[in-house]
Amino acid sequence: MRIFKSRVTRAITVAAATALIVTGCSSERDTTEGKGKDGGKDTFVFGGAGDPGSLDPALASDGETFRVTRQAFEALLEHEPGGSELVGGLAEKWDSNDEGTVWTFNLRKGVKFHDGEAFNAEAVCANYDHWFNWTGTYQSSAVSYYWQTIMGGFAKNEDKDAPKANYKSCTAKDENTAVIEVNKPSANLPGGFSLQALAIHSPKALKAYEKEEASAKGDAITYPKYSQQAGTVAGTGPYKITKWNKGNKEVQLERFDDYWGKKAGVKNLVFRTIDTEEGRRSALQAGDIDGYDLVSPADVKTLEKAGFQVPTREVFNIFYLGFSQEKNKALQNKDVRAAIAHAIDKDNLVKTQLPEGGVAATQFIPDTVEGYSDKVEKYDYDPAKAKSLLKKAGEEKLKVEFCYPTEVSRPYMPSPGDLFELMKSDLEKIGITVTPKPAKWAPDYIDATEAGGCELHLLGWTGDFNDAYNFIGTWFAEYDKQWGFKDKKVFEAMEEASKEVDHAKRVKLYERANEVVMDYLPGVPVSSSPPAIAFAKDVNPPLVSPLTQENFAEVTFK
């Protein structure tokens, strides 16, 4: 998930609209919190960093939306609690043919949707065929990013930028067996079947809103009405969405008592947007919320000393400095790109800006993902070498515009402004003149980086599933405006790995692909870090996920 890929960012333009600073107050809390039958709390309030963009996860691509919808919708596959291994979701078992083109899912029995409809193979196919037959604005990657990433384009491509469809068909072999066929094997499968964007909706709900349209005006997307209000969407998850109060920046969910699995530990679940880390921390300390994500590294020990619980996730992200070669022609010279790489003091960034456990990166995947290579070309901190490379390139007076986001905190990038200042200082030490270009995260910054409008920029990515292609294939499988390069060796290395069905062989090809990428050096992978999440003293928290996919049905109060 991302959180954030190059093409995914257009969806975030709408999905992560900047919220007002809300710190929470006891009067607000009292309106949603009641007492359970045993006298304990029956409402858990979580402070999110941004508003969800849609209550239909199929239209989303950002973590704040998925954090909410994941509690109400389930996919065919899921990830093990607290880990990244695939396990059964709505499908108890699954397998594929030797070519990786026919996927058979043995579905759970006795599962109901929130609207009372029965879950079965026909429901699975209704969803996949619904997405495949999207038309109009739905075909924009701003709306259907994940469908296009996993399954390609549509039955009839209308958007000229939509890729060729890889989805072929879905067949209900019997009531509890669904068979999904694709045209070509893909490294995105089976992991893609676990994505929240491909979670299963009630066919009754699909039919109710299938005629509602998304629309676009310039880069601005208007989502269909059903996705912006509670009461229409219906999943199979342990919670059902009951209210979205946009004025109070709250989404409210209620326990689904007919859930097929273990019932949620707390009756009511509330997600409240508080768009600064300081605001979220203050709200937790005041007792106005019960937990929040993206804890500042500087606050971890303070919260722990006060008795709050601050578990740290495993490392599963990458933070990078990106180059747009079409925006600044000097960046087309490998010596210039290498000079910038050697100028960045990654160890200092990790030591001063990231939580304990953060590491400097040598490539565009963390070392927790298979396909990580120990043989990539490394660009260690070496200002003298950086100056020498600039001289060799004839760019001793290089000037660059450096974009960085404001009003945001990401798992891989806790404080963008501070990280920018340190990198700016590093670049100035080797003689590069840096012009700062701060921009609000959504829509300005996201749109600019997506369009290749930033010579240098800061972004990152938290993996959706445990496959290297989910990282490096995202950026480097084909030409992308964010990077603005057309190196065939990079693209061919990605394609070769993507088509390989044998797992062991594919891992070796990923290692080789990482080596090709770092030899070309399209940008500078900076770091990977373990983001922390905080909970109140009286909370029994869920298992924390390296994919940031916490299941809040596991929460109880002490």
C-alpha cells in the first residue's frame, strides 16, 4: 500500500485532503463513548493523520482510507496477524496452475455481508467483473490505480493511458469455488488478491450504486456519492460503517454481530482525523483518543515513560530522494546523479531523524523483502568524491529545485521539513545551489511529483505484500513521469522478473533487477525505518503489522 507510489499519488490528491488541526476534546469524546454491559468502555477512538477519501476501498490507494475500510471489508487473501505472510481471508484455500494464469479459491462457508446477503463464488465474480467493466473516469489511474496495477486495464479501454487488460475472467465453478483467470503470469499475484482495494462487496450493494459516476475536472476527482456517505457500502468484516461525519472529521463503525469469525472486542470504533503528530500526541495524553499512528521518534520514549504503549512495527518501507531527469537535464548525466548520492549523509539522517531500528538504504527495497541484493553498487557518503564527479560532469555550479511536502507525516518520513533541511545542507556542501519548493502534501505536492514537476523530491513506500516487484516494479517497470528516464536495461530486468513463475528463480531475478537499478541510479534510496504506533494505558492493542494493516477488532480494554 502504499502508501505512496508514483502512479498512486494522483488518487491521494482527493483521498488525503488536508484536515484542520483537531486535537480532540472530552466533550466530543463523550458523544461517541458509552459503557458496555460490564461497565467497561465500549468505544475505541483512533487518531488518524488524514481523512479517508472514500468508503469504497476499490476507489482508493492511500493508507488512511484503507485503515478505515479494512475493518469493514475483507479480500480473498489476507496477511497473517502481525506479519507479511499470505493466509486465507474470504478464501480458506487457494492454488494456481503451473503457468500462474488460473487461480482457484475455495471460499469460506456461512459468511454474510453487512446487508444480510450471502457471500459466495458469484459474489466474488460480481466484484471482479464490476471492476473490469468500469468506464469513464473510473478508468483513470487516479481512481482505479490498484486494479490497473494488479489486473491491467478494462474490458474496453477508454483512457489512453490505461494498460492492456490482464484480467480474463471469473467463474463460479460452484457456490464455494471461484476461479479467476489472467492472460499472463504476474509477480503481483497472488499478493494482489490480498489488497484492500480488491476487497469483496455485497452484490446487492454493487447493483445499488453501479450507475453512479465518478467525474474529473482537470486533476480534481469527484467521487461518486455512495462512496462519500455511510449506509450503502457493505462488506463482510468484523465492523460495519455506520456514519461519516465530515464536519467532525470522524468515521464511526459498529460491531457486526453476524461476523463469521471472532467477534470484535469493542462495540464501537471511531476514526478521528488529527493531522499533526503533536495534535495526536496531545489528544492521547489528554485521554481524548485511545491510539494513534506515525509517532514522532522524539516522542516514543516520552510516551513510554508516561506509561503509554508504543509498539514498533518491523521494517517494511523505503524512503527515497527522487530525480526528474526531464525537469533538469543535468540529472540525465550519471555522474551528476552519483554526485548527489555520495553527498547525502544517510547515516546522519537515520541517527537524527528516524526511530531506533532505522537503517540507511542501499537499494529501493528493505532487506526484509526477498530479492534484496548484497551486490548492488553502493554510494557511500563521500563529499570529496561528489565534488570530483560534479567537476567531471562540468556541473560545478549545478542549481536544483528541491520539492518537499508540508502538513504531512508518513511512516518512512516522520518529519519531511527536517529531512529536507539536512539534505539541502549536504548538497550545498558540495557546491550545489538548492532552491526549496515546499508544497502542501495534497494536492499540490502529490500532483507535482506525479507529473515530473520536481527536479528533486522526497517520497517513499510501504509495501502492500511481500514481493520485491511491489516495490521496484512500481517505479521502474516502465517509463514514469516522476523519474523521466527510458533505460531499456531497467525495464527489461523488471519484465523478466515479473514473468518468472518459479519463486526461487524470481527472487534471483529480483536481485539482478536491484543491481541493474542501482547501476543506473534513477534516484537515491535513503532509508528504511520501523514506524511506531501508540496506545493508551488501558488498551489491549492489536498485533501491529509491518504492512500497517492493523485489525482493530483485536482491541479490548483492560
